[in-house]
Amino acid sequence: MLQLNKVHHIALICSDYKRSLDFYTRVIGCQVIAEHWREEQQSYLTKLTLNGEYVIELFSFPAPPQRL
């Protein structure tokens, strides 16, 4: 069995960027490290931190994949 001591970062794809950013910052308490608009993909890549230790990469896409 795999035993992890720590997770460095998690990448998430969102369909509603503003709502997701609000959730992770206001509700969860993450802080924005960097926010990048990626013109070629028409999407954001925002890096958030939780307690200065964990990183969440929040990706927005105009047409994200369907959830299962």
C-alpha cells in the first residue's frame, strides 16, 4: 500500500471560475498565489495556497469535460 507523507498540489478543473474562486478563497480560506489568463485556451490558471503548505491549481475552461 502506498503511504504518503504529504501532498504538494492538486489540480482542479472548474466550469464556473468566479464561483469556484469564491468558494476556495472565502469558504475554504485559500489565498491566491498567482492568477494567469491563458489567451490561447481562453481560460484561467490560478494557484491557491492553503496554510502556506498546500497548493491548489484551479483551471477554468470554456467547455470543461462532463463529470461522471
